[in-house]
Amino acid sequence: MRKLATTATTDQFDSLLLLAAELGIDDTVGLTANMLIARIEMLLGDRALLESVRWYVLSVLRHVLQMQWKAPAQSGISTN
């Protein structure tokens, strides 16, 4: 894991707090900048992994059913 800077300006920390709020991270009281960055990275990593899994499952389904669609929207399958 990379070493994060140990200090952040007030503006940088406020920006991190805004980003965290937009991502749905509510419990930010008492967190340092490093801790907040780690939570944001973990959440974004989880979302990226979930999206990769969705695409893998859809590709397997497409192969098994020998379908010709090229995008999930064309499949008629809900991806939610």
C-alpha cells in the first residue's frame, strides 16, 4: 500500500469530506485525511469489483445462451 501524506490543508480535507458525502460515507467524525482517503478508495474499489463481476456474469450468460447482443441494455436482462 502506498504511503499517504500525513497532512492535508483545510480546503483539501473539506473536499475529501464533500466527496465522501457524495459517495454515501456518512460516518466521518474524527477521521484523519488518511483514514478518509482509505475509506473512499475501499468504497470505489468495491464498486469497481462489483461492476467487473456483473460484466463477467453477463458475458457467461451471453456465451451460454449464444446470444448476439453486445451491451447489457440489448439483452433484456436487468443489471440492477
